[in-house]
Amino acid sequence: MSTTIDTVSPDVAPVTQHEVRAKINWKMPITYFIASLLTLYLMISADGDATISFNRSKADSVKLSNWVVDARLICAIAFAVCLLVCVYSVFRAVTRRKTGAVPAVLVGLFAVFALLVWFGGGSAGTITLTATLASALALSTPLIFGSLSGVVAERSGIVNMSIEGELLVGAFAGILVASWTGSVWLGLLAAPLAGMLLGAILAVFAVKYNVDQIIVGVVLNVLALGLTTFFYSTIMTKNMDLNRPEGLSDFKIPLLGDIPIIGPVLFRQTVLTYFMYVVIIVLTIMLFRSRWGLRMRACGEHPHAADTVGIDVQRTRIRNTLFSAALAGLGGSYFTIGAAIAHSFNENISAGNGYIALAAMILGKWHPLGAVGASLMFGFANAISILLPSLQDSAPSNIINMIPYLVTVLAVAGFVGRSRPPASENVPYYK
């Protein structure tokens, strides 16, 4: 006998689907609105004509004529562009869509160009555009090496806060060895070795003894500053032959160096800058297309998973910390012997560039190309601060010298929220 049981289902009310909408992000519209106000002020107060030079020097193979432009007209065009981008950004924000990087680059270029023309309007000085771009690239060299150093270390799970100290000891060791031996090439070899010595201390304390990496890095920066200041005052000031600058000369690549504007900027640089090109390309490929890069990223994201597949996490972190420190040390040689115009070593010659390099790494989202782009932006800000006093003698030098650091703070404060660091950075690994 079979019994059939009827199951009565209660009436279930339909589930109301509430659309979850993200908050409107007003960060970029406000930024573009401020840029619009700035260019509006420049347009109203601009006066006279500005002269723009596209030649780097008399050695240029192709000579371009100077442009004479109306400063107020250029500022008006910049204001119109910034205002249009601001309106577009508001529309994208209201519809909860991202504005993208192209509008930001567009506003930045027009705002900076308007600022240059505003300073150059009615001035006897010339806006040396190509020379400023070449200077920006050269000034970005230590920042690029430093930011790439941070990428290598943090992708491995080590926060290399000691980049500032590694730049400093690289600059010191580079000119000391170059002056002592009379060979700038030996000085370039000594610079990364000096950086590696400081990186070895970071690796020992951070990897072997699991000390907080940020604290160790800050202590190493103070140590590097103290040691270089001590040896500078006791050795170099008493024997000036050990602080004799000998820089690298610019080398023009045939044919490429003759391209107008681009050639003098990219292909008439020192050997150190050309080597930097190679490092950028090789590191970008190796980081994402090689076994070495995969193991590095695994140790920075999930070291326990890396260990289960046979990767020696501690050895990987130590090696990459040393490599990271060597890159920073080589970048430090720019301050003394790596540039076309060499400089004698002086106290704290790195002047905070290591911390700017860390900001560039964060702004570049821990990607080599992103870090390079951010470093170039900071280097360009530094070049602008050098150019502006030549356009107007009354320009406030103290405020102008603050430009690279202000750009650093504003850039990181405005965009760092979108970045995600490697998951296991500054996290000790216990096997």
C-alpha cells in the first residue's frame, strides 16, 4: 500500500532586487576643476609673447625655428581643454564610470604648457622645450633606478625603505673609487656594490631575523647619511683629489640622434641612461614572462604556496633584495659621476630622491612601466623648477624648488587609493 503525501509549499514572496550602486567619485572632477581655475587665472593675467625653442643645443643636426606665441591665447586654449575635460569627468562620475588616464595626461600637459608660456610671456628668456625634456629624462635617472629597485624588492615581499640610503652610498662610493683609480667605469662598478652592502644588512635583518622591514629601512637611511657625512668630512674635505668629479659624456646614437626633438632627448644621453633603457625593457619582460619573475611574484603574494611547490622563499627574497639594492646604488652614481656634468659629493646629495622613488613605485602600481612613467613625471617637475627662474628673475625660488615634492604629495594623495601592493610585503615568512 502506498501513501502519497502532498507537500504544500507556502507562498514565497518574490525577492525584490535592489540595485547596488557605487558612490560617485568626485576626486577627478574636483582635480580638473582646480586645473580649470588655475588656467583661467593664467589666461586672465597672461601678457605678451613667449618664445619657444625646439633645439637642444648648437650641436643639433636639424635646426628648427623658434616659435613666438601669444601667451594669453595659449592659456585660453589650455583653459578650454581643462574645462571640457572637467565637464566630461563630471558626466563619467555621475554615470559611475572611470574617466581614464588620457584626460589626466591631456590636462597635465596643457596646464604645464600654459604655466610655462605664462612665465615666458613678455620675458627676454626662451622656453627651451627640447632641452627641458632632455634635462627631465636625465634628472629622472636616479628616480627610475630607485623605483625599479622598489618594484623588485616589494614584488618579492620586502619593503625596501632604504632606497634613499642606497642612492647616497652609491653616489659616495662611485666618486670615491673613480677619483682614487682615475676610472669612471670602476666608479660605476663600485656604486651598485656599495648599494648591495646596505641591501645585505636589510636582507639579514628582514629575512633572517624577521625584523620589521620599514623600521630597518629607515635606520639604514640614517646610517648611510651618518657614514657618508663622516667620511666626507674626514677624508674628502682633507684630500680633495678623492672628490674630483669626472662625468660621463653624452653619446649620440647615429641617425636616431638626428630626429628633431625626439633624437636630442632620447638618443643623446650618457651610457648610464642607455643602460637604464635596457634595464627597463629586460625587467619588464622578465618580471612577467620568466620563471624568475613568476617565483619573485609568488614570494611576494603567497609565500606559503610558493614554498609548497619547492621555491626557497628566503633565498629568493635575499637575492632580490640584493639586486634591488644594486639598482638603487647604480642610480645613486648619477648624482656624482653618472651625469654629463659631474658634481662633487656633498652631504645628503640624494636630497630625498629615494622617497620620491618610492612614491613613483606606488603611483606606478608596482609595475616597472608605471614606475618609470611616474618617475618621469617627477623628473619633469624638477626640470620645470630649474627652467622657471630663467624666464622670470622675480619668480619665488623657494616655492619653485618645492615643485617636485609638491607634485609627489599631490600625486600620491590623489591616486594611491587605486593601488594594491603585493599581499605579503612586510610580512615575515615562517617556514
